[in-house]
Amino acid sequence: MNQGLKRKLLVSLFGFLSVFSLISAVAAGTTLRYHNLVLPNTHLAGVSIGNSAPEQALNTLQAKAETLSSEPLSLQLEEKVVNTSLSELGVKITPEQSSALVTASDDIFLWLKPRYWKSFFSAKAEPLPFTIDEERLRTVLNEKFAVSNTAKDAVIVIENNNLVVQPASNGIWLDFADIESQITEQITNGSLRPVIAKYTETEAAISTAAAEATKTVVVESLKPITLQSDNRKFTLTAADQYTVIDYTANNGKLDWSISKEKLSALLNSKVASKINLKMIQKTILSDTGEVTNQGRDGKEVELAALTNEVTRIITERAFEQPVPIPVRTVALTERIIHPDYVANLFPGLYVDISLKTQTLYIMNGPTRVNQFLISSGRAGTPTPKGLFYIKNKIDIAQSRLYPGIWMRNWNALSRNPDGSGYEGYGIHDLPAFNAAYTIIEGSSHLGRPVSHGCVRLGHEASIWFYQNIPIGTPVNIH
């Protein structure tokens, strides 16, 4: 090879190496420079953040996110337009989670990889990261558009004594997937436009027209009904009858019928309550046979029969006038009353004590033999109630609970006929405060509950009781 050719080859090689070195140096330097910068031509939500430091880019995107979140957003359903915002809809934009802010890599030979330079020079557009609270989105939009997923049947109601049809409404199912798709596209582009809501409908089982047709039939079918008992007349107006109708859906139609339960309640309040007369018993005192109240017969509307008859009239539209009201007589009954004692508690002799009237009654089956005024236990030491029996008798007994108190003509009370169940109570004379029985409590306390729990009698009454009421006699205290 001649010297000239060799020189040319060396010059060319040197030039190539120089150019390669220069390009390599520029590429490596550029890669190093963008180690902590966002690559050129990078856009998020329509905002350019290329050549920016990550902190600066994040601040820019944060400001954009706040603007998008609070910016008015209109949504349209058919002709209805409502205004809201992404924030109100439960959309949360999180720019800090963006993957395109930093391109840093530990690979020192990254500049040698073609895909790096392809990414470096190409335009890059990504959406801002965000989340959607789907439950909140559904709730807010259903409320703003005032829609319900459930279809509402037309119903017949009573307003001002007239029948009125409340119209049907179809169920509306918003296409939330499409709404979310539109929101996603707008966040990606960084600008909000009106969202057109798509939807599907579910029809009501009872249409407004079907309810109107039934209402017409009902209004034409019902006529005033006159009811009569003796010389009294009552009128069930059409408005009254409206209140006792039940409506039932049947293959798109609205059937109607009379509710016997509602009709019975209506007839009871409007008719029976004004006719019914309570029977008053004839009352006779058990001991003297005196009639204390002559009493009277009662009368009562036969409500079930009247309800059936009125139902038939309405159903068959047989408005005969007037309709007789069936009324039955409630025959007078008698009741034997006993002023303050329980009669016939036992077939033979027993004692009945009324704490209410502070009276002791001597009974023989239904007959009152004698009665005496007593003094029973006071509030702090009450006389026990219930059935007792005379356990034993002692001429003069001393109190176990209150030594120094003496009781003449003592009759101990036990819970059981065999004498068991003794609780320390008895029936006795007015108490004394010495054994000689010279210091005696006065009889002025009789008729008042002042004792320590025993039943006190006046002196003469205690003698009679002690002598005439044998051991084992039942004693009823109430």
C-alpha cells in the first residue's frame, strides 16, 4: 500500500473516531443532564412538563389537579342538566403517583440504547393518575337527576275526599361505566366538557293510564248507602267507601276490592259506636238483699253481619235503600256484691279482714255474721296479706319483738292449717305496757293502721273473737 493511501485511511479513521467520540460525549452528557429532569415533549393532562425538575413538574400537575377537581362539570340526562364537580363526584386526582415525572436510571450505558432516544425525542402524553369512588358517584348522580332504579307504579290515593292518581315513573339505570369513561378521557385531555349520561329504563307494572281507568270504574261504581236502625239513619258516602278499598296489581291492570277489615272499622266508628248501648248489671248486696242498681239491657250492632251486607251491596252494586242495621239485645244480668269482704271463700266459718276499710268480718259461707273495727300494721311494719289459720290462743301474751308490750286475748296466726308457718303475727286486744294490764293503749287508734303488724281489736270485740272463733279457723287478710 502506498504512503498516500495509508495516510488517507488514517485521516478517515481519525475523523470517524473524532465524530464518534463527539457524538458519544454529547449523548452521554445529555443522558446525564436528564438524569433528574423530565424528558422533553412530556405532557400530562394537556400540561407540558418536559425539561422540568420533578419538584417543579409535580407542583405544575398539582395545580392542574386542583383546577380540574373544582372546575364546574355539567352532566346532561335527556333535557335535564345538572352541575357538579369531579371532587363532588368522588374523583380524586393523585399527580404524585405519576410514573412519567422522573426518568432516572442507574444504567450508565442508557445512552447507548436506541429505545431511550426514541422515547427522548417522541411526544409523550399520559393521564393524571386518579381514583373514582363508584358508590359516591352513583349516589350523587341519582340524587342530582332525581332518578330511582326502581320503577314506581301509579297508585290511587284519597285527597280532599276525592280519588287522585299519582302517576307512574319508570326506573332509570344510568350507564355509570360510560360516564366513568367520559370522565377518564377528560382528565387525560386536561379539559372538562359536558358529560352526556346514557341510561336504560325499566317500566312500571301499573301505568298511569291503567290507574286512571280503575279510578273511573271505582268512581262510577260507588253510590251513597243509607243504613237504618229504628228511626236513626246513617249514610256511607262515596268518600267513606273510598277509604275501605284495596288495590291489587294484576297483569298490568289495577284490580279493586272491599277490605272487610277496613269496612268493619269504618262501620264501627260511624254506626256501631253511636248505636251500641252498654248493658248495666243489676247489683244486689249479698248481706241485705238490697238492690243498689236496677241495671238495664244493652244493645249491640252485629258488626260482622252488617259488614258482609255492605260488602255485598258495593260488590253487586245493589244499592237498595235503606239497609236495615242488625242489632242484638244484650240481656241484663245480675251481680251479687259484697261491700268490703270476700263472701263464699269457705263453706263454713272463716274470718275476712279488709286492710282498706280496717274492718274484720266474721263470715259463714256467703253470710256476714259480725264485723269489728281494727287497727292493722302501719307503713313501716305492715300486716302481711294472704291466707292464715288460728294457730293457738293465750289469755295474755308478751311480745317477743317488743318486750314490755302485753296483749290480751291473743290469737296466733300461722300460714298452714297444721300450725306451721308462724311468723309472729296475731289478732289481739288493745296492747298494754305492763303485765297487770293497767296501762292500756286507747281505742282511738282503731280504724287506722298504727300497729307493729298484728291486728288489734277493741276490748269487747277481742273477748267475743277469743271465745267464738276456734283454733284452725281460716283468716283471709286482703
